[in-house]
Amino acid sequence: MDFWIKAAQLILSLAILVTVHEFGHYLAARAFKIRVEKFYLFFDPWFSLLKKKIGDTEWGIGWLPLGGYVKIAGMIDESMDTDQMAEPPKEDEFRSKPAWQRLIVMAAGVIVNVVVGIFIYIMVVAAWGDNVVSNDTLKYGVAVNKNFAELNTGIEDGDVITAVDGEAVENVNLINFQIFLRGYRELEVQQPSGEKKTITLDKNVDDWMWENDAVMAFSPRIPVVVDSVMENRHAFIAGLQKGDSITTINGVETPFFHDLQAELAKQEGDSTAVKVGFYRGGSFQEISTFTDAKKTIGFIPKNPAWLKSTHRSYTFGESISRGIDKAIWTMHDYAAQLPLIFTSKGAQSVGGFGAIGSLFPPAWDWEVFWARTAFISLILAIMNILPIPALDGGHIVFLLYEMITGKEAPQKVLEYAQLIGFLLLISLFLFANGNDVYRAFFK
């Protein structure tokens, strides 16, 4: 049932976003009196589920839920309708309009996705407020990633980061993004003793991110209490249970979760025997188990009751600025992480529909649904603006070339670019969804 609830949310979210994206193209085209031959939600190879012709446009719903499209007359698009392009241009065709009008038509889908993402974020904040994790909840301060600690930045386990670049830390969950994706470099840190110091990070921080394909250097420091054990994994087979408090790995003390992670990471090979020491019902016990390829044993730690988020409500006026700020930083942070895709670990983390579907909870929650829909809308805008043939960004590149040089790109070039872009997108689609399948069945 969990799968179907997630799938329903994913399909509804994508249906909404694909429709508004294509409506952006449609409305811009109609504003310039360009004929739109088809408007489809989902693709319709061979047949469609529903279709109705109204005026010059055939409106329909396809059976393949991988997106949607508008077929604009007189344009090289995914339909590859070269017969139409061989005929003399008509007044109501895309190719007959000035380059600036065609540019607006192609950019309209992306613009609508951005506007919709901002609007949804504003409404989510207005309706449900926002949740933040403040420093007051960090009973044991932050845990510093062991690899990051080797940079000797001066930040240590148990410290609390109170300000970044002079701004007081409002939400602990944003610190990693502020440092690694937004370029914040001056940190005010309070040590467990109460002593305060200022730390200025250098270029080594950026180098560390690229070398480790990661932006997570700090996390709340929490004791290791088992919340759930994954069925048929090593910990489950060995008899670890919910509520067990793990304190040692191979006799080495691991009082906090990041200590346990670091100790497991030291084990060599894909399946290494380890001894796990823990308290159950007040008595200390040990079990023998094995690590897997990811250097885990198969349990989920429990978030302690004191590590809780604080709810904040906003007036509608405050929600506008809060929603816009949230949308802008969402796009910025996502765009800043895109280059990581071209690293080995980054490529392995690329996901398709399975990864997107996992953004949604197993129980229907309208707040989460709309927040995730806003996020996906902004991501679709960024992905569509990339200068890849077959995407909106690819068309925009050719139009900008025409506006700068005063010459249209040859039709054959546009046809080949569209074909290459389409093949590239299909390859990426198969790779991303292949990663989902591999993770689901082999990891």
C-alpha cells in the first residue's frame, strides 16, 4: 500500500507540473497567434486515452506517464515532423514569427514552473508555517564528519555553530548548505566549555566537497538507539532489536552515531565480521554480525525526543517573502550541486521515478505533497533550461544564436540536434531509472 500511495502522489504532482509547464508554452504561442496542433498530458505513441479537438488544437491524455507536450506548428520538436517543415512557411507557424517572440514561447514553460514553485511555497508557508531545528535542541552539539575533521578547521565534535557570515543560525539543517553551496566561510562556534571562537574556512572546504562528492560535514550528535531493524539484513539476523542502545563496535566505544559510522567504515571488504556491544533492559550484551557493502549493519537510529523542530507561523505578508526566499535558495542549492553528478559517487546517486517518488511519504500528507510539488517544479525549471537539444534550453540556445548573428540555424542542424538531444535524454532516463532498480534489488 505504501508503494501505491507514493506512486499516486508522484503521478498527481507530475501531472500538475507537466500541465502548467505546457500551458506556459501554449499561452505564449497563442498570444503571438501561433497555431498549437496538440496539447497532451503524458505521451501518446500509437494511441491516446482521451482526445478532443477544439479549434485548431487536439487536447488529450496519453497512456505513457513520462511527461507531456504541446506540438507547435512550424517547429522542429520531438515529433520530428520534417514534412511540415518542407512546405512553405505559414503566417500562423512558429518559424514565421520574430526570434524574440519564439524565445518567449520557448522560455514560457520554465518561467511558469518557477512562478508555480514560488506560489506553492508561499501558500504552504501561509497554510502550515515552517519548521526549524534550533541550536537549543543540540544537547550534545554537532557531530563532525570524520573525513572533514582531517582538514583541521578547528570545529570539533560537541561544538555548536552559532552564526555563519555574521548571521545567527536559525535552522541547524541549513548549515551544510550555507557552507558548501552558498559560500559562507566565517563561522562563530561555541565549544562545550562555553568558550566562543571565530573560524574562517578556506578553499580546502570546497576541495573536500568535490573529493568526497558530499555536502554533509555536520549533523546533530545523537546517542545510538535502535529505532527499527531492517528485515533480513545482518543486524536483524543477528538479533538486534528496537530500543537497543549501542555503545561499542569491536570493543571500541561508540557513544554517538557518527562514532559508530566511523568505526564501521574502518572495516575492510564488503562483508566483515564485527562485534556490536549494546545495552538491553539495563544489561550489557554483545552480538556478532557483518557489515554490508555500504559499511552498515542494517538498522535505523532513533532521533531522541530532545532533538525536535520548532514550528513557526507567519502572516500572509511574511509568507510571501519567506516563500520567495525558500524558492530562490532551493534553485540555487540544486544548481550548485549539479556538477557533482559528473563525479563517480554523484553519478551513482542519480535517480529516476523511484528516487522522485521516495520524496513523498507513505501516508498522504497535503503539506508534504505541496512542498514536494513546489520543489519538483523548481527542479524541472532548472533541468529544462539546460542547453541540451530537445529541452527548452536547447531551443533557446539556437534562438539566441539567431538573435546575435542575425542568421537562423540551418534546418538540418536543428533536426540533427533534436535527434541527438532526444537520444541523450533517453539514455539519461534509462541510466537514472536503472540506478533505481539496482538500488532496490541489489543494495
